[in-house]
Amino acid sequence: MKTDLQNLLDQSPQISSLPTIFYQINTAVEDPESSFVEIGEIISGDPSLSARLLRIVNSSFFGFPNKIETITHAVTIVGMAQLRDLALATTVVNQFKGIPKDLINMEKFWLHSVATGLAAKVIAIYRRETNADRFYLMGMLHDLGRLLLLLNIPDSMKTVMDKYASGGTMYDVENDVLGFDHAAAVGKLMQSWQLPGMLQEAVTYHHKPQLAPHYPVAASIVHVADFIAHGMELGSCGERFVPPLHPKAWELLELPLNLLPSILEQVDRQVGEAVEMFL
């Protein structure tokens, strides 16, 4: 039986919207009149989020020489936009707890997600994209649709997994069984979270970047980053094989092929520290 994607989201009130504090942070970041102190005060109003963000900015991933003890200091050093993205990433990791271990290994899932985020950011830097950090977020969130499906329709997802064991790609099997795949699910989720159009499109079309109507380059960055994370065997989102690379995706990036070893090396070097940040 096919599943209605909107109904799926409506069944998940705890996931279909983000905590109010994220929207408060986002509004402040988007307001040119906001100060570091004001944003620091908003984040400090949530002790749990403050503690997580301070742990992240003091992690070896950032490698700041002196301990950062206040959120306001963190905002001035890390920057408003990046701290907002870190707040979103850490909030998301917390929201998707409680999925049965027999359905998915969450440590492997987040390792794959973080590796994809890192690869997307490195590619964006090589392309000289403005605010390359936002591509880290796109990569990290790209497979959230699978968690949404596992959380809400575990029996249907067991059917998907059984059918997938016979071959093919998991997203094709999802389409056969459910009528949509995890990429469409995460796109709908990003829409309900009111996240930027580029992010929505990059995750919705991360398996078929050539179909992205407005941001095919962003979708291609996430597509290639996902391929790299799978190829390096960094974690798993449930796929047993490397999903195929669309030939147009690399072309759209307009990067020389000889950059690939450097991208792999940087992901390999940073992934352990990056995972520790969130888990």
C-alpha cells in the first residue's frame, strides 16, 4: 500500500517543526541589526543547546588554542551563520533518537551523514562557493528522510529492506513500495522546517541532480559528496552498495578530476573529529 508523504509528516508533530529557539536564532542571524550579544542571549536561553554548542566549538575539530567559555565568545569566533548551522545540526541529531537498532545502526548513519557533509564542504571550497559551510549542512541532512520513514512506517521499511536484498538501489525500491523515496521525504521535511530553497532542492534531488530545477549545482555537490562517502565506506545509511554516480553531476561541478585524491584525503583526515563533535 502506497504511503501519503504529507500524512507521514502530519503524524510526526515532534519532527515536522523545529524547536522555536532555532527560528529565533535564524531570525536574528538574518537581521543585519542583530549583534553577537543578542544572538548569544537567545542561544543561552536554552541551557542544553548552549552546552552542546560549547562542547562542539571546544572540540579538536575547531582546534581553537584557548577554551571558549561563553556562547557570545563562540558567536564572535565561529560566526553567526556557522553557529546557526551547528545549532540546527545538533538539534536534528537529538530529534531523531529512538529508532530501533535492528532497523539501522545510528552511529554508522551519522558517520555517513557527517562524511557527506565534509565532502560537500570541501567541494564547495574548491568551487569557491560563498559560505561553503552551508554545504556541510546539506550533506549532513541529505538522508534524514530515511530516518523519518524508519521512525513512522517501520513495517513498510522492513518490506523495502527485504525487497532491496534482491538487488537494485534502495531509493528505487522505496519508490516501488511507498510511491516516493527518502530524498522526497527529506525535501518535504526541509520545506516544513522552512529551510532555504537551495537546501531543500539539494537534498530532494541528491540522487538525481540533473532534475533539480533551480539549484542543480548544489544538488550535484551533495550527490558527488554522497558518492564519495559511500565509496570511502564511511558509515552507512542502509545502502549496501555505492549508489550510481550521475555522469552530468561531476561535469556540473567544473572541477578537474585530479582534485579527487585531495578531497578524499581531507575527508579522511577530518571525519573522526567531526563525528565526535555531534555524537
